[in-house]
Amino acid sequence: MPSRKEYLYAEISLDPELIDKFPSERSAYHQTHLEKERKSFDRKFIGKLNWHIKNSLSERQKQVIKLIIEGLTEREIGARLGITQQVVNIYKWRAVKKLRDKIRA
């Protein structure tokens, strides 16, 4: 039976390429400068978009956008709101145009 010391100092064969790559491996939690800037930009953009959805759209446009975000189709939205699919499409595109214009400004 081997002594305890033999278990503690067992040889492990490693690929030299693996050892060379190890210092350059990034942690899953590490973020580059560009990744941090992108996340900051995304947060600002989403905040601005949410503000304009709340303050720039009509009540019906807000309802339509909210239901689209929930994943409903135009037909389902129309049935829920008591309007036709074409009218839902009009509200959607007017809301998108208004938001696009506000965000670009």
C-alpha cells in the first residue's frame, strides 16, 4: 500500500499548449472595456426607450406595444382590444415611427 506522501505528489501529465494558454484565459466574470461600454449604452438606450413609451405614445399605442412585447400577434391584439388587425398594424407602425424619431433626436 502506497504511503500518504505518494498520493499527495502524484504526477499529472498536462499538455504544454494548455499550460501556455492558461494565463491568457479570461474569467467568465471578466469584462473588457468595450463590453462595459456596450452594457452602459444598452442601459441608457432602454431607459430612454421606456421613458418615451410612457410619455410620448397615445394610450392605444401603449396598449398595442405592450401586447406586442408580451408576444401576442396582431390578430390576437385586435381581438383583445376589439379592433381589426389592420388598425393594430397602423397603431404599431405609428408608435414605432414616433419612438424612432424621439430616440434619434
